[in-house]
Amino acid sequence: MITLAQLAEDPHPHLARLRGTAPVAWLPALGGWMVTSRALALAVMRDAETFTVDDPRFTTAQITGPSMLSLDGPEHARHREPFTDPFRPAAVHGSFADAVQQETDRLLDGLEGRQEAELRREFAGPLAATTMARALGLDGVPVAHVLRWYEAIVHAVHQLTEGRPAGAEGPAAYAALRAAVAGTVDAGSPRSLLVTAARNLELPDLAANAAVLLFGGIETTEAMIINLLFHLLHAPRQLTELRAEPALLDNAVEESLRLEPAAAVVDRYATRDVRLADAEIHKGDLVTVSLAAANRDPDVFPDPDRFDLRRPNSRQQLAFAHGPHYCLGAHLARLETRSAVRSCLDRLDGLRPDPDRPAAVRGLVFRKPPALWVRWGR
């Protein structure tokens, strides 16, 4: 019997076994079904009428209230549409490329004169938080506050996912964020996406979607940066290859996403009785799609446990989900990750893992090393 601890620590052998024997399996530890093949994962995520997010058990909605993340159909479109255009590829490049590079350089400037750092909290997290605050137009809110809110909300979601009470810190963080959103809208800056979105959404909906974008944008990007650095630093031959051929960076981003998606699972709830593979799913059942398992499906990705810079189909990974809930900020997250990792490799000469403080990727829902200590120089 698979436990939550096993799924959090090293899920991949267990997921591979499930995929080979029962690609849709009931897991008592989850109280629901787990989908582990890529084809079935796509089928579930594409079919929002049968497999919905709109259920009171959806964990993030218990903290923030309804948002684009926890609604389907016309309501989902109403919540998502005001935020769509600024996150399209051309808009992302035009609005963020220079600012992301400047913030990347500023953070790395702060490491000058040192030969070690913990890159999650000192680099990746602040970069992601600054970028998302700028994207939303949360002017005047210190990055430290944004990171504190984000960590509290993530912790609350973890608690709920593991069947424990959310605690008080997550709701308090969301209340503080909602107040900041209200203040931004009242200030009326024409540069603020929140001010623009307020033309279509009332404050409760606006704040919920701001929380989802902020929370998702920081969590996804921080994990993408740290996971890619982790994979490269623990694959010296591939790192040497990337240094010799920088054009491989785009594929390195996709391959790292495939190997360890920032969000390992997405939850859906059956709206009717339905048969999926050999499983008889009943109306109301939890159906958890394992993106981590789908991304290592050997029918699509040969030798799936290997980090391969030259894998020809890495971009078929499902780390950003699929269907109507495909991640809105995927293009921005990729831009930040490319900028961050390229700059780290260029500026931190001899970058390597700290042997005294080893890292490992872990997490039930959100997977990354809790800390990534590195050294550089002599």
C-alpha cells in the first residue's frame, strides 16, 4: 500500500509500478483515484465536464475562495479572461524580459564576494516574487511580505492535502494579500493588471485570482529554477555539455520540467459515474492526475528516469497541466528560468553542490529541494 510519505519522498518507483499494473488505481492514502499514464492524464484534464475542479474539497479554494483555478465552464472563463493577454508569449517578452534580467543581475550582485549561498531563498524565490508582484502591479508591497504570504498559503494547502487543518497562518496571509489588492485598486495605477481586471471582477473574485496567480507564479517558477539547477549540478557531464552549447538551455528547461514538475499532481472530481481504463469511478470521487507519473511514461519518454538534455520530445511534458486549466503563466515562468539559470552559470564560476549540505527533491504536491546550497570559486 502506497503511503503519502512515499509519494512525498520518492514517488517515482511507486508511480511506475502503478502505471504498469493499474494506470487508474484507488489509493486509500489519498481517498481517491490516481491516474499515472500520460494518455489518461490528458483525457482527464481535457474533459472538464466529467472531471471538474469545481468542488468544495478543492484545497486552494478553501483558503482563497473561488477563482480561475477552482471553477469550470463560463465562470472559469469569466475569472480567467481579464488576466490572459499580459501572459501571452509576445506580451511576456516585451513586458518582462529586461526587467527579469535586471532583477536576476541585482540578486546575483548581492552574492558578490561570497563563495556559497542557498539559492532557493536568496535567489529563486525573490526573483519569482518580484516578477509576479510586478506582473500584477502590486506597487509598494515589499517582496518580503509577498514571500511570507506565499509560504503561508502553500503551507496551508499542504496541510489540507495531507488531511490536516489548514491552521491560521494561511487565511491570515490571504487576508493581508486581499487588503493589498484592495489598496492597489484604490490607488488606480494604469500600469496595474489588477486595476484593469477590476473593471470585470469584484474585489472577492479579484483577490482570489490574484492569490492564485501570485501563489502559482512564485511556486512554479521558484521550483523550475531550483529543480533545473539541481539536475544540472548533479549531472556534471550534462552541465559541461550545456556550457559548451548554450542553445541547449531551452530543452534543458523542458527536460527538467518533465523529470520533476513543480506541481506533481492536479485534482479533479467526477461529475458522473464513468469508466476510465479498468476503473469504475463514481460520481463525486476524487481523481488525482499524477503529472509526475505522466511525465515519466515510458510509452512516450524512453528511459524516462534519465535527465537528457537532447531528448527530442521533452516539450511534451505536462508540468503546466493541460486543457482549460493550462498554466496561464507558463511563458513567464520559462523566461525567468532561462534568465536565472543562464546568469548563474555565467556569473558563479565553478558552481557546484555544497557537499556538506546535500539537497534532495521532495514534496507531495509541490516538488523541489527545500534548500539548494551551492559553492563556487576555488
